[in-house]
Amino acid sequence: MALVALVFLAPVILMLLTSFKTSGEVLNPSTIIPHPWSLAGYAKVLKYSEESPMGLWLLNSLLVSTSVTFLVLLFSSMSAFAIARLRVKGAGKIITLIVVSMMIPGQLFLIPVYLILNWLRWLDTPLALIVPATAGGFGVFMLTQFMKSIPPSLEEAAVIDGCGLWRIYWEICLPLVAPAMATLGIFTFIGSWNDFLGPLVYMDSVRSYTLPVGIALYQSSYVSEYSLTLAASALGTAPLIVVFIILQKQIVASMATSGLKD
Amino acid sequence: MRSFGSQRFTSYLFLAPYGLSFLVFIVAPILVALSLAFTQLDLTSRVPSHLVGLDNFSEALHDPYFGQAAVATLRFTILIVPSLIVLAFGLAIGLQAMSFGRNAVRGLIFLPGMFNVVVASLIWRWFYDGEFGLFNFLLKKVGLPHAPWLSDKSWAMPSIVAMSLWWGLGGATIILFAALQQVPTHLYEAAMLDGATSRGLFANITLPQVRPVLLFVVVTSTIGGFQLFGQSFILTSGGPERSTTGLVMLIYDTAFHKYRLGYASAISWLLFAMIAAFVLLQFFGLRRSVD
């Protein structure tokens, strides 16, 4: 199994090593370790240019992914609170509707959402990537399931103590579903960071690209300058690898349970 | 009474932000997509948009590009789903048999899945490069001729499948491994007392126990397979000879390069129908075999 793990790891290591080769040495796969070590690929990628503002793309990606994660957590937990704890009228029907909507593949939404964003004048702005992403049903569905399992006695005590609904939501309900919120946050962040089709379609000018779209369109103009594209890839992946190393246990555990719940 | 009324109002306030987003970006788009499919809306044409009935659908069924894209999509899905399931199951069993270092290996197997499709594909495009690629270099070293990894019609799709396996195996493995962990050990112990072989244990205990999770992985990977896009976009741009242009790429191209929004919407519904049919088939197929 250690050998198998190496098969999965090797491309990542080769990418990192090769990104430090000079553009001449990249064309020679017989050397694994760069000789000499060169930062030319990185320097070229990070140098600000009108055609490929890597730094700006990185900021765009960070802005979009953190906003999406924050809003999804907020909106989903508020709705789940209303559905699971306040039992608004028609709660069962709302959940059914949300779950049914989750079965529709994303591509179906591509064109109509494009038209709606165009109508809102949001195309080519970060709003186009942030707001539609809050409509997904996964978070509401998942948090509703978790909130249903909180014993009502906690809330009743809070009501007797004179707590309003907002305080019950914020101070009692949210802390109790914190692990589920963490899982949802991780999934949402990774999903948003890796989204490709959305920004490819909704973003028009080079300055508003997110990192994946930027790299994808950038590489087509440097087809075999692999030291450049690999350096760009390494930079684009670095934030996620850091997140992964810190939260590895949590990520793997939440992946594992996603298939086990009904 | 008044406080009850205001509480009810507040509970709708909790629903409002998500509800609004759901209405604007889920419900409205479905209605728009539905009406678009029966409309001719070509942004480059002077003809104003108008209803055309089923014309978009009948055009798709006669369009050789649609046929090619449907075949490419099916080919990718049929190649990747069984290999993904078998390999992930094998890896999960391997993980379970490990006595130490299990978490590290599990993490490493999942690592590629964290990568963006663009980055994952770029790494492999460099591996597959005809002249400077690692794979052809290795082939040459053992005295074999160059392989046309991405440049030959019959090689390109399997090459994309291999890359997608590297990228996607981790998630499936982790889920199946978790399912294996949940099988109660006393079932195995009882069967072993009865003299069951290891093959018997696998067929009569392991498989039935993990079947619901297996179904989940089969269904989700099928849905993922039908949505092939990023890998083709980076590795082959849909070629050679459109052999790796899937339906999502056709929709993207039709809508945002040819600006035929109505026709592209009709294709999206056809893709949805194909996914739904496949998933229902698997659902009933795998479900029946449980009883």
C-alpha cells in the first residue's frame, strides 16, 4: 500500500520539482532533481503583467471562496434553524423541494443563470460567482438533519430565561452543530476554489478571472513552457495543500461519512 | 398572542436569505431553462427569439456533433465507472489490511482529489506530451516506441480516463473504506467458525454489507462521469477529431461560442435525461440484487 500511495504522490512531487527547473531543463525528463535549482518560472509567473495578473487571480479566488463559504454557512444554518427548530409551516415540503433540486446537474443552470446574471448586470463581477453559489441545497439539508438531533429541552430552558430567537440560534444552536458547520465549510471552500465552468462562463475580462480560469487560459499561450505552467499550478495549489495538511483528519472523516448517511 | 405572531414572522426571516437565493438561482433558472429549450434564441441572429416547439430537440437528434458528443460522454462514463469502483474497492480493502500508517496512506491517496481540475490536467498534459513528456521518455528508455497519448483518436479518451482515475480515486476509496470499517466483525467471526473461505466471506458478508454505500459511489461517479469537461478542455481541447468532446463541452461551445442559447438548453435537458435514466437503472439494478 505504501507503493500505491507513492503512485498518487509522485505526480505532485514531480510537479513541484519540475517547477524549479530552468525552461531548458524541463524538456529533459531524465533528470528528476532540478540542476540548477531555478526560480525563473515562479518569477515569471508572479511578475505582474496585463495578460496574466497571477496575484490578482489569486486574490479573486480567495475573495470568492471565503465569501461563498461565509454566506453558505450563514444562510444554510439560518434556514436549517427555521426548518428544524422553529418548524415553520410546510417544513417537510421545503426540504423535499431542496433535495429534489439537488438532483439536477449543474450544467442545466449554466445558461439560465447566465441570463439572470446578465439581467442583474452582475456578469464579470465577483457577485456572479458568490451569490448563485449560496443557492445550493446541500448545506440546508445537512444542517437540518444535524439540528433535528438537538434535544428541545435546551431551547425550552433558554426561552424560559427570556432568550430571543436570534440568541437561541446564535448561542445555543450553532455551537452544538459546530462540527457539521466545519465539514460544510471545508466542502464549500474546496468546491468554490476548484470551480472552473462557472468563472469560465461568467467572467469576461482577464482582471476578473479566478485562479483556475486564469491558469487554464494562460497555459494555452505557453503550450510547452512547462516550467511556467507548473509553477503557476504549484502556486494555485499551495493554499489548498496547506488547508489539507492542517485539516486532513477532518476532511477525510467528513468525506467518509458523506456516503454513509441517508 | 402578539409575541407568538412576531415569533412566526421572525422564523420566516430566518428562511428569507436562503429562500430568496433559492428562488432566484434555482427555481427561476429551471423555468428559464425549460422555456429556452422550446425557444430559438440566437444572440448573433437578427431573428428575435421565438417559440419553436420541439425543433431544438429534433435538431439535436439529427446533429452529428450531438451524436459524437453523446458517444464520447458514454464512452468516458463506461470506461471510468467500473475501473474506479474496482480499484477503489481494492484500495479500500488494502487499507483495511494495513496494520500501521493507514491514515498517512489514506491521506496521500486523497491528495490529488484536492487539486483543481485545471492543475490536475496540466500535470498530466506534461506527462503525456509527445516529445518532452515523462511517459514517452520512460517508454523510450525500455526500448518501446512513442505512444500517441493524446494525439490519436483511440488513445485520447483512455488517457483522460487514466488521469481522471488518479484524480478521483481518493474520494471513492475513503468512502468505501469507511463502509468496510462499519461491517461488524462478529459477522466474520461467526462465518469463520462455520468454516467459510475468504472468497465466501467477501461474497456473503462484505459485499451485501457495503452494498448501499457501493450504490452511492456508483451513482455519484456516474453523475460525475457524465459531466466530463475540464479534463478535455485542458488535455485535448476536445480533440482529436472531437473524440473527447463530451456533452458539457458541446453545451458550453454551443451556448458561449456560437451563442445558440435555446439549442444549448435543449441539449442540457437531453443530458439531464441521460443521467436520470442511467441513475434510475443502476438504482433499481443494484437494489434488486440485494433482495
